[in-house]
Amino acid sequence: MGPSLNELRVTEDFVGDLAGEGAARMLQTLRADGSAYFVAVERVTATLDGRAGSFVLQDEGSLVGNRVKGTWFVVPGSATGDLAGLRGEGGFEAELGQNADYTLSYWFE
């Protein structure tokens, strides 16, 4: 029959230089072996180095075994408040159910 297609809603908390909450809508392709590929759009409401606002991340990644790994970028023109003009890119990696290690290299236009 082939892989299943799933729509998920995920929330996550960010701590560190980026502190706040993300709410993502994810589309996932789940294979028979349990591995998956996903794309997502995530609104992050947070402070970043003391600047408050929100922005949208576009994510893509995979799940193999219990390991989630992916990349993301700030959608141009999506940032609000003190974060207006934010651009950036990075990635994330985690064991399922554990806190993720993430990077976000960013700049302001």
C-alpha cells in the first residue's frame, strides 16, 4: 500500500538565547519500517537575545529509529515586534521524547 500520510500538531518550548514556545503543523510520510520524513511550518513566539516577538520557521527532517533530525529556516518577512527583519537558519536533533539540541544562526535585515 505504501507509506501513510499524517498531519500532526506539535508544540515545543525553547530555552536559552531563544526562549519561548513554538506551535507547528507538520505533514509526515510514515514508512512501514517506522521511519518517517516530515515538513512543517512553525510559529515561534519568543525572546531572542532580549528581543521579543514572533516568527515562522519552515522545517524539514526525518525520523530513523528513535532519532529525529532536521533543518529549518526563518521564513523571510515573517518576524514581528522587536524581531522584525529576522532571518536565519539552523537545525535540530533529538531522541524521541527528549529535549532537542538545536542551532539557529541569525541576522537582521
